[in-house]
Amino acid sequence: MPRIGRHRELKFALEDFWKGNIAESALVHTATKLKARNWTRQVEQGATILPSNDFSLYDHVLDTSAMVGAIPERYDWKGGPPGLTTYFAMARGTRGTAGKECHHACNPAYTGAGIPAQDMTKWFDTNYHYMVPEFTPGQPFRLSCLKAVNEYREARLLGYRTRPVLLGPVTFLKLGKSTDPIVSPLRNLDSLLLVYIDLLTRLSLEGADWIQIDEPCLITDLDDEARTALQTTYQAFARALPNLNIMLTTWFGGLGNNLDLATQLPVAGLHLDLVRAPEQLPEVIHRSRREQILSLGVIDGRNVWRADLEAILDQLEPVVKQKGAEHIQLAPSCSLLHVPLDISVETDLDSDIKSWLSFADQKIHELAVLATALARGRESVRGQLEAASLATRTRKTSDKIHCKTVQDRVNGIKSHMTKRKSPYAVRAPQQQKHLALPLFPTTTIGSFPQTGKVRQARSAHSKGILTTEDYELFLRKETERVVRWQEQTGLDVLVHGEFERNDMVQYFGEKLSGFAFTRHGWVQSYGSRCVRPPILYGDVSRPEPMTVKWWSCAQAVTSRPVKGMLTGPVTILNWSFVRDDMPRSTACRQLALALRDEVLDLEKAGARIIQIDEAALREGLPLRQTEWNAYLEWAVGCFHLTSSGVSDQTQIHTHMCYSEFNDIMEAIAAMDADVVSIEASRSGMDLLKTFRTYRYPNSIGPGVYDIHSPRIPGTDEIVARLAMARQYLHDRQLWVNPDCGLKTRAWDDIQPALLNMVAAARKLRISQNHEQRNVQSALST
Ligand code: GLN
Ligand code: ZN
């Protein structure tokens, strides 16, 4: 179930705790209430099997690292249950005693510059971010945290017998990284299994007779080592705990070529994602053991549309006949972490659109209706089935959805619209002539701190307390101030600060037609951060320019170039809930055409540089490599469609972050942006490895400052990162920028950090000058 709470209670409690405003006991109290609410609601909606240990204070992968004691040395953990100080240090890093904002009891070992957090990256193809486990070769594991047992007890005390959920050991290891890149994390399996067996034994002694173990790696491409690891694991569990029932779950896709492997594992139950991969069911039934329980994931856990229950029943009834009702469970396709909690609290939504939607609570109810229909016949739930069918029918035919002009425009896309006029080698000198930037140009990614003041003004405006005129005046002042601030800091390419944006996707969704918005539809992105994904329900068009006003307001007060700032079509698509009645690629083309018009309007207004953020390009990548090319082709094509209308002189930037980029670097190059700024510091500059073997053709700014940590990087640290980059990239290609936008930071943090960044670039320019002079004098002698 979603953890964050209907009113984001967890977020506020966490942030208060981090600021030192509330005690640990108050945070724990909030967490306890949220867990209890979820169990109660699931029962009310008709669920008969409840999970426990699906809650987390920050991230379930981090919980697993804490559970098995995979806590890197730098956190100075002394063994025993890791406390919240250690836990949050792993999640967020520490600012150290040199900084002034470390309110909660800091570990005395955290001095000076503070300790970096663990790496964070996207969870499969979602916008949820997990904390990447770190393993040393020969990593010692020990059972260090009994959260799973404690939550089982907690539910028990409330009268619920739950099925505890654990992240499977093989997926856990595969999600982590080894401090020694040539030692596979799977080498640590044997000692990890001892810890899992210890935990499973304790859970079973507590009374848990079923445990859910998630092994989503089973829907990905597996090598022999991973396949063997899965066999070893589940054989070991079966040997050690012959009476414990394991529900092995797979989701986000089909088993594909791992189907044999999965169905042969000695587990009592197997969960399948039948929304993304309905075709796997007959084969799984054929291969699975007769007494094995199949959990059928028939309600979409990744999207928000109300299900056509009659159609699902048509699919289920023969299966129940074949397998026997006692061997079937019904479930969402995957965890409900990725959808909002409850549609019933939305009061402002168009009533048609609302009737088409189903969030976590409703999805549980849909399952209960299906179960009742299967057990007692469709007649017993006739009214509910009809309501579901009606919603499906009205959505198909509604004139809120279909717009002929948009469809015609997509059909009329011509190939010349997806290519810049000249190749990069021709464009780059023209842009340089026009922009006259120094070597190692400095810039930021777009947003500046969204302070309490900015958020209050926005909220006052949306409540009607602040007039639009006054609100815009406020935004103008903030924008002008940030422009001055950037000039004083010495940055070369400026941004307008994005103060008018609540969120990089929501802002555009609200300006485009075809999108709906919720008030409370929050989904966790990482830790305390949540997003409210827009709901793309209809054909997309742009009634009027969306960003030109704010860009112009910034450019009017400076002679330095200000970047036009847009979110790209693939990112808007990937961070929205999208319609399921057309291919994603078609919806993306509609978005690309609308954004293309915006790019051209910015150019017409005088923008010399336009940044089109594609932070979510990587996460849309299919989980199976065989499907990558097809996706990348249309995704990169949509970026071209957005960006290629401009003249050669106009410099197109893109930005990407918090994903594994090394394996798609050629596709990133194929986007043919003149400059890409890309997160690198948070993941230890791993990105640069790619450039040992692959020559990136255009300009690139590998992030030199991890903006998700309160730590302030020193000038020398940044110079060192840039020196690493210079080993693989030409000086002429290299830009200097942070990992990502600065909206989550405080002004106090970014001031010294950006000054250091600018100082680092200047240091390099001086040393580069020396080098050149040395080369010249060597040549002349
Ligand atoms: N331009 C956006 C910002 O600076 C990019 C954010 C992102 O990549 N997530 O906030
Ligand atoms: Zn970013």
C-alpha cells in the first residue's frame, strides 16, 4: 500500500524530524497510525490477505540493507540495530559538524564535510527511487534489524494476521553495487541466505505461515549466475523451512524465458503480472505444480484507470475452473506504491473523469468484487459490474478525449521535422560565435530553492487570497533577483529559476489540454518527496505559450544568455498516468508537437539556448533488452520532433539524472542535443567510465555537485571531479553544472556550493591556459 498517507503525513513528520522539530517517538507514532490505517482500509475494502512490512520510513531497499547489516563503513555503524541516525545518514548523507543545520543527534564521527549518502536510482521503470545497496567483496551480513518481525507483531496486536513482505535476496543483491566492480554482488549470496533463513525462522515462530518474497528480477534478462542464485536460494529456503509457505512475486512484466525457471522453484505460490503480460498465464498454468497457488495480478498497479471487471471475469472464469478456486488468489499486478491512495477524496475533478479512475483503495475493492463474482456468481455483484462497464464505455466514446486536429497533425509528421538543419560540427561554431562563452562554461539545471515564501505565495494564489496580478509581481521579483544572484555568483549561462512551477511535469500538464489533476493524488518519488502525476486522458494540444513570459522576464534584466526551460515529451509522458486506449508512442508524439511549438515561440522571443529536460527518458526503457530499440527509436524521435525546428544558431540543451546511463549513451548521443547536463556526482562519477570506450560527440556537463545531500562540495573536490572528466572528454566539450535542479535545497546551501563550482571552473581555465602556453612554447623551441 502507499505509505505516505492521505495528507502526506509521513512526509511532514519526516521533515519535522530532520529539522529537529519533533522527537523520534512522534515520527514513530505517525508511522504506526499510517500502517494501522492501511490495514483497516484494506479490510474495509474487502481484502482477505493483508501484507505487513510493506511500510517504510524512507525506502524498502534501504530497509533491507539495514535488515541484513549491509551498512558501509563510512557510516561508522557499531553493530546492533541501526538507529535512525545511521538510517537517515545512509539515505541523505550528513552535513557534518562544520555545517550548522545538523539538529538531530549527529554521530560524533561526522565531522568536516559530512558523509555522502548512498547512491539513489530509479526502481525498475518507475519514478520511485531506491537507495542502492553497497557491498564489499566478502561483505559480512548479519541480521541487524527486526522491522519485519516487529511489523508482523504490530498488525497482530491490532487483530490482523498478515503476510510479511520481503525483498528477495537475489533481487536485493542485483540491485546493489559492489565496491570492487569485478566482484559480482551475487558472490555474497551464501552468507546473505543465512540471514534470510534466520529472519524467516523468526517470522515463522511468530506465527506467520505465509511470507511474500519479491523477486522482480525474474522478469528481466538473467544470466546463468543469477538463474543459479535463484535456484540456490529457494532450494535453501525449502530445506531450512519446509513448512513455511512462500508467495514468490514477479511484476512489471512477464516471465518470458525465465518461465521454466520460475515455475520450477520450490515455492508454494507464484504471483504473476497479468496486466503487462496476460499471455504468460496458460503456459504458467501448464508448467506449475498442481497444488501451487497462483496469485493473479489482474488489476493494474501502475495506472489509475478503473478496470473493466466483466472483461477480467471472462479471462478468470476458465482459469478458476481449470486450477480450482482454492489454488487462485487475486491481486493487483504489482505493489500499489505507484498509484495514489484514494480517489474518493478528490472533490474538484470533473465527474466523468473521476468516474473513470481507481486508486489504491478502489483497486482493493475491485479485487474484492471480482472475488465475490467468482465465488458466488456475477449476479451477486451485478450493480458493481455494470458501473464498471459503464465507466469503460463512456471513457471510450467521450468527446472530452478525442480531437481530430491533433490526430491529423500527428499523422502529418514529416521526416524533415525530426532532424536539425546541420550536423553538430557545423552548428557548434555558429553557436559559439553567437554566445561567446568561456571554456568550461558554468550553468545550473533550472530550478532555484522553492522556499516557504514561494510555496506560500503559490498556495495563497490558488486559494484566491493573492490576486493573479500580485502573484505575478511576486514571481517577477523572485525571478529578477535570482538573475542578479547568478550574475554575482559568476555563472555564465543563467536560468529564470522556475519559481512559477509547482513541479516540472505538473506545470506543463496544467497548461496543456488533455490532462486532469488531482488534489491529493500523491505518489512517493523518494524518501519524503512525493509527486502528483498528471492524468493524461485525452488528445494533447497547447492553447497558448507556456514559458515565454517567465523566460522573457529573466532575459530582460541581463545580457548573459538565459536558458529557455522546458520539460521534454518523454518525461511528461513517463511521469504522468497515461491513457491506455492508444500506444504510448502516439501520446508522446502529440506532446512533442505541442512542445515543438513552445520551442519555436521561445526562439522567436530571442532565446539563444533552450533546455529540454528528459530526466525520465531512461526509466521508460523496457525492462527487457530486446524491447529497448523500439522504445528508444520513438522516444528519441519525439525529442527530435520537439527540438529540431530551431535554427543552427540556437543551442539545444537537455538534462538527465538519477538513472543508469552507461548502457544508453549512444541513444543519448543520438538525441543530438548540443549540450547534455547529466547527473554524475551522486553516483561517484561512474558515468565517466563509458567515455573510456565511447567518444561522446557533442558537449556534456557531468554533474559536479550532488544536490540531494546537504553537504557542500569544496572547490578542490569539484576540480578533482572535473579532472576526472577531462581524462575522457575534450576541454571544448565540457560544461560545469550541478547534478540536478536546486529546488529542494536552501539558499544557504547553494550559495557556497555554487561559488565553489564557479571557482573550480575558473581554476581550470587558468591551468588550461598554462598548459596551452607550455605546449606553445614547447612547439616554438
Ligand atoms: N529543470 C528542472 C529543475 O531544475 C529539472 C529537474 C529534474 O531533472 N528532475 O528542477
Ligand atoms: Zn535532474
